[in-house]
Amino acid sequence: MDAAVFIILAIVVLTALAFDFTNGFHDTGNAMATSIATKALKPFNAVALSAALNVVGAFLSVHVAATVASGIVDLGSYNLDNPQEGLNLLIVVFAALIGAILWNLLTWLLGLPSSSSHALFGGMIGAAFAAMGSQGVEWSSIVGKIVIPALASPVIAALVSATATFLIYWVTNTIPNRRKVEHFRHGQIITASLISLAHGAGDAQKTMGIIFLALIATGNATETQRVPVWVIVVCALAIALGTLSGGWRVIRTLGKGLVEIEAPQGMAAEATSAAIILTSAAGGMALSTTHVATGAIIGTGLGKKGSKVRWGVAKRMVSAWVITLPCAGLVGYATWWIAALFGQVHPLIGVLVDLALLLTMVGIILVRSHQDKVDANNVNEDWSQDSKASESAQQATPLEVEKALEQDIEEILGASMDATAASVQIPNVSRREHIQRLREERLELAARLRDIERELEEILFADESLVAPQHDSTVQDLVTATPHQVAASLPPADVVRPDSEDK
């Protein structure tokens, strides 16, 4: 093998492993976001478990790798006996990886759980189209194994998850909530592990397929040959290391941004995702774990009575899904032409210029990410007030917000929580003129109410002095009561009720 071709192949393999790493931390949330959100697993324990199971999953099958290697780029358009055409295919693979990595990092920065798989496929389509025109792309395979599953999978996942969630709450309706949550948290460890296994079986194989395609291009493998063991091993380790690094931004969006999820909902979402992803991997379909996991989480919000789906966040996600293929394709298309332009001097020069552009963009994104850091320490914080306010503005009219605000204040005051209400000054001015201020104050009151509910739960279930044997019936009433009823049953707080002017 020519020295320049060997260097280019080495760059492509390392870049593919870098993509595999980004795939790991970008898609960790698919497996562990719900378990972290419900506190079934501590954040670092969750990603460590997911990383280990990603390695195991990578060895389960190579059907998806075969789809990626021969089902997107039309290998019949290349005469691989000609070293120059093999080099051209290698540059197509490299340009595709640049498009996928940049899209992964950009959506990670924004906290959007977009599809790493579709970013890779989009980059490959754009680069192949730039190199060979429309005949260089396997359009029929793309429609059957990528586009149709992408459209169907989130809908199917949402329907299955909603049904499972409804049945779970219906069957366990008579079980005290505390006991129910405790048992379902244990169950979540199993279902989250299954998703991690499925993620390794599906997503690690996509990078295997890319490296295998690069080996075919340089004459180091044939289409009929099995994926080499060393390729499976390095891809498994790369995605595991990426998973271990966290990907906290996307975990936060999936765990807190879509639905305020409880342990029964989390288990339903995870079981649904694992079943669909493992089935598709066995059939060789390059399904997006992001689409499946997101659809399943939305389904839990639809299946639980009283739960709320934040459709504003969901719309952002779907928008990112829609533009993933074309955006990654455009980057792949552009970077192929850059490599071709500078490659007129020497192919290695074109590849090095593309590599320099990739490293520059990665550096810019990483620097920007440190300005608004999300990590294991704050991944479970309540969804930001700005996010909630913007979604409330999209979904509620001023009169609806005003009515809801009055109900919240009345509930807090009626439940002997006057100190909370007194701490927030509500100006006696026209609500129409200050609807934004009212909305912000409502968010503050709601946050305080959640804190008080948590404290009540800790007192009722952690303080044995309140659970005396002679008051079993009273305790049972408290266990099954709503937070409002519990608050009303407690002695009044030693606070001075604010006068009517403060209200």
C-alpha cells in the first residue's frame, strides 16, 4: 500500500473512532436519562453501567454494520481494482464522518437529542452525491432501511409506551405511591441496562460499517468478508468511552425537558425502547435509538393521567430530526469538494485541510460549551424557568395564565403555606400590562410548592416519630392523600398571615 494511502486510511479510521466517541456521549441519554431523572441510578453509576453494556452489545450482531458498509454508497459505481477510485471512496467516507461529527457536537451543545445515525447517513449521502452524482447513492436501500423506519419508529414507540404506562398505573392503582416508586426504580436498572445493550448492538455497528467500508476502499477487505474482530473491539471501546464521558446536556433534555417523569413511566419507556431497538438490530435496520427513546418518553406523558408533555421542547427535537440528514449531507458535500480542490496538489493535502477545518470547529464548539456547563452535579435540576416560560408563552393565553396563577396562589394560601406566598410580592397593578411578571411569579410559587411537597414527603416517610403505631389509619390516610390534603392536615405554620394588602 502506498504510504499516502496508508496515512489517509489511518486518519479515516481515527476519525471514525472519534465519531463513535461522540455517538457514545451524544446518545447516553437514550439509555440512562429516565433512570437518572427518577433517581433509580446515580448519574455516574448510570453512565458507567451503560458504557460496560455498550461493549457487550457491540459483539451481539454485525447486521447493521453490513447495511452501513454496502447499503448507502453504491459500491458498484466504483472500480475498486483501480487504486485511484478506491482512494476516492476513502475520501467520501472521510467527508461523511466530518459532517456527522460536526452535527453531533452542534446538537449536543444545544442539548438536542438528534440522531447520530442519521447524521452519519446524511454525511455519506452528501459526500457520495458530490463524488459520483445521484448514481453513487443507494436510494432504494435508504428509503427502505432508513427513511421509513425513521418516520415510523417514534410513533410506534410512543403508542407502545403510552399503552404500557396506562396499564402500569391501572394495575398498581391501589399500591401506595412510595412503595410503587421504590420497586419500579429497581426495575429501571434492568430496563436501562437492556437499552444500553441495544445501543451497543445498533450504534457501535454503524462505525464498524464505516471502517469496514474504508478497508474495502483500500483493498484490505472484500464485501463478502466478515467485519474483522479488531474493528469490533476498537469500535466497542470507543463508544463505551464516549458513553462514560457523560453527554449531560442531552440527558438533561430527555430526563427533565420533555416530561416530569416518574419511576413507573421511566420503566415503561425503557422497556419499550429496548424491545424496538433490539428487534431492529436483529433485522439489520439502522434504526435511530434517539427517535425511539424520545418517542417512548413522550408516550409516558400521554399514558399517565395528569402528566404534561412539553410540546415546545418536542417541536425543537423534531425540527432537529428533520434537518439532520440534509444538514449533515451539506457538510459532507462541501468537505468532499474542499478535499477534492486541495487534493489536486496531492490527495493527502486535501484530507489534511479537511482535518484542520474539523479540529477548528470542534475547538470552537468545546470552548462555547464551557460557558453554560451541564454535568453530573446539575443534570437533575428542575427544567429552567426560561424554558418553561417560553413554552408557557407558546401554549397559554394571558387570561389562562392569569387564572392559573390565581388558582396556584389560592391553593398555597389554603394549605397553610402563607410564608411562601408572603415571600413573593404581587403588585396591585393591571395584570394585562404585567402578564410577563405574573408568569415569572407563578413559576417561583410553583417551584416553592414543589420544595414544600418534597419536605412533606421526607417528614411523613422518614421521621418515625410521626408514624406511631397507634395512628395507623391516620398514617395510611396521609400516604394516600394528595399533597394539598397532607398540607391541610398538618398544624398551621408559626408564621404571621400577610395582611390583605400583601395579597
